[in-house]
Amino acid sequence: MDEILDQVVGYLKGIWHKRWYGMVIIWLISISGWVYVYQLPDQYESKAKIYIDSQSLLRPLLRGLAIETNVSQEINLMVKTLLTRPNVEKIIRLADLDLSVKNNEQFEALVKELQQQIRFGKSARSRVNLYSLSYSNKNPQVAQKVLQSVITVFVENSIGRNTNDANSAKSFIHKQIESYEKRLTEAENRLKVFKQENVSMLPSSAGGYYSKMEQTKNELASTKLALEESKKSKSVLQNELNALISSIKNSAAAQKQNVFTTSVDARIAKLTADLDSLLLKYTDDYPDVKSTKRVLANLKAQQDLELEVLRRTVSSSGSGLDNNPVYQDLKRELGNSNTKIASLTVRKNEYQKRYDELALLVDKIPEIEAKLTSLNRDYDITKSKYTQLLERRESAALSENINKSTDGVQFNVVDPPRVSNDPVGPNRILLSTGALILSLAAGMGFAFLLSQIKPVFNSPKHLEQVIGLPILGSVSAVISPGQKRRRSLLVMTYLSLFLALLLIYLALIAWYMKGFWASVNSIMGMF
């Protein structure tokens, strides 16, 4: 730590030894810097504020009917593209700045200057679309004119952008509609020709090929089942007819022998046997005995009725069948059954023929159906896109009418471009202070550099460190009173020069702050 401290002290002594060179550098740089700062032209700032109104009462009412655009994104895009080169060139022409330009290099420099110095943005704390603009120039009228040109270009670009976007969208949609209309017509023609060529093999409302085949198969099976049922019914009717014929013939023989049988003879015989058994156990008042007697009496009455009918039938018809109504009914039903069997046979043969024909087309029909499905799919997709484009065109037209009726995005200049009477720059106080600090640093640096180029040994220890040999002794210089006075005079002169430099600096600062204090006093006077 002591070595570092000794080294720092040595550097300071070296700088002090070359202090007059440093003072010259300090004075040269300070005076030059202050003269340069004083000659800098005053900068006057023009400011303005614009409020962008993006609200419209019609937009919420027509939401879903018209095309909705993100107004905030449009505004942000306009703000970001305001200072592009084409816009800056337009601003230069509007503000007549190009009149002072003599060559392309000056024009390029002017473009870059405007892109850097024009400030346009939204306040971070502002929740509304309130934007501030500012621009500084040595000529206050030029600053105001440039800012007015910026506002003009900004508004014109927004209006032109909306118009160009609307025209481009309309043109694009119109071309797409024409293209899809042509494609839709071609798809309809292809579908019409295909249907005409394959009308007999196309699927109907009942279904496609496999549906037809399955339906035909089911109809064939149903017809076969109905045919079998009709044949069974015919067999039953034939058996009944044969039984009737046999019964009538037996009745005729029984009439000759005066012997008739009825359908209740067996039950009467059984109930008679049961009644005899009950009477052996119970009296006539027993419930089962009474019930059996009542049933037996009903059966005997039915037996008498059937015997009377048989006698009348036999007596009226003898042994013939033509006049028997039952026989006639059975013959009629048997004839109907034969007719139904013939009809079902024809139907079965027809369904069998259809099924065989469909079975032969098992390889061709699916290909036709697949082709038809592909044509219908292309047609449906094209028609859907065509319908959507028509809807979009109507929405675009409605949106354009909305923008025309509501003026789209409205620009209101809340605070028009104005220029303050007092300059806003350059900051001469800060620049003068910087020049002083720079001169001090340069002077000390130059003195330090000279002390390193032409070093001076300030102590025996320093000499010992440099030569690497021990110092056996040293002799102190004897300074006369005259020399002391001369040294003191030089130190006072050096300090006087430094103090004079500070006084000049303070005078400049006081001069520059004259306008500042005047502004402060005028503001305080308002209260």
C-alpha cells in the first residue's frame, strides 16, 4: 500500500513539475471550447399534439356484418412508418427545405437529420391516442413549418392508405369471384355430363350401389319368405278342402244310415262320466255337480243344433259340393292363394334378376360412385368458396360505406405547431462545463505524459528504485531568499492563472444563466 501511495505521489510531483505546459493546454482548450460553444446557433423547438379518434358508433352495431379492422394496429403502423425515407422526402418538399440543398450529399444529410431530430410518439402514461410531435431548428419558422408538414403527411398517408387498401381489397375480391365463378361453371358442366353418361348407374335418394344391393337382397329374401308362406297357406287350404269334401261325403253316408257325429260328442261323453262319478260321492246340491250339469246341458243343446244343421245340409245338397258355401269359400281362398303364389314367384324372379345384374357390376359401380363423389366434393368446395367470396364482397362494401359515413379514423390537432420565444438549445452551460473539464483532463494528461518522457527524480528512494543500486547519501540544495521569493511568485502566478480561468468560466455561466433567471422571474411574477 505504501509503495502504491509513493508511486501516486511521484506521479503528482511529476505533473507539478510540468505544470506550466499543462496550464497552456488548459487555457488553449478551454478558450477554444468556450468560443466554439458561444458561436453555436440557438435551437428553437416546435411542438404539437394530435388526438387520433378511432371510435365509431356504427362499428359495434354492425359487428359481424362488416369487416372489422384493428384500428390500434393501423395507428401503430402509421406511426412507425411516418419517418420512412419517402415520407421524409415529402416533408422536405412541403417545408421547402430542398431549396437550400445543392447536391445529393447535402440532401442525404438533411434526410438523416430530420429522421433523427423529428420526435413523434405516444406518452407512456397516456391511455388515449394522444401523440406529441417536436422538432428543433435554428430558425423557429422552419421548425414550425417542418412540424406542420409532418402533420400533413401523417394525415394524408392515413387517408391514402385506407383508400388504397379498400381499392386493393375490392380488386382482389372481384378477381377471385370471377375466377371461382368460372371454376364453378366448369365443375357444374363436368357433373352434368357425368350424370348424363351414367344416369342408370348413379345412386338415388335411397342410397348408393351397396345400399341398392343390400336392399335388393333384403327384398329378394322377403319375397322368398312370403312365397314359402303362401305355399304353406295353400297346402293348409288344400288340406281343409280335402277334409271338407271327405266330411260331406261321410255326412251323406251317415244320412243314409241315419248316423251323425258332432264336434261335442266326445266332451258330452266325458262330462257324463264325470257326473256319474260325482253323484256317487255327492248330492245334487253340491256345487261341482250343479256346474257339471249346467255345462252338460249347454253341450247337449249345441249338439242338437249341429245335428239339425247336418240334417238340413245333407237334405238340401245330398252328396253334391257345388252348393256348399264352406266348400265355395275354401275354393275361393285356394284360388287367391294360387294367384298370390304366382305373383310372388314373378316378383322373386325380378328381384333375383336385379340382384344378379348388380352383382355383375360390383367392380364398375363403386368406381362410378367414387368419381361422382369426387365431382360433388369439388363442386361443393368451389361453391362454398364462391359463396364466401360473395359474402366478403358485401362485407367489404358495407365496411367502405361505414368508413365513408364515419370518416374512418379522425385526426384532431389538439395543440397546433408553435415555437417558443426562448431557445431550447444548445445547453451552453453544460457544454462550457464539459469544455473546462476536458481542458483540465487534457492539461493534466499532457503534463503527466511529459513527466514520463523526461522524468525527474523527486527523492533518493525513487532514484534507488530506478537504477537498482543503493544510495549512500544525498546533498540538500540550499535555496537563497531570492530564489524562495521567485518560486513563491511563480506559484502565485500559476494559481492566479487558474483562478482567472475559473472566473472566466463563472462569468460565462452567469451570462448564459441570465436568460434562465429571467424566465424564472417571469414565471414567479405570475404568482
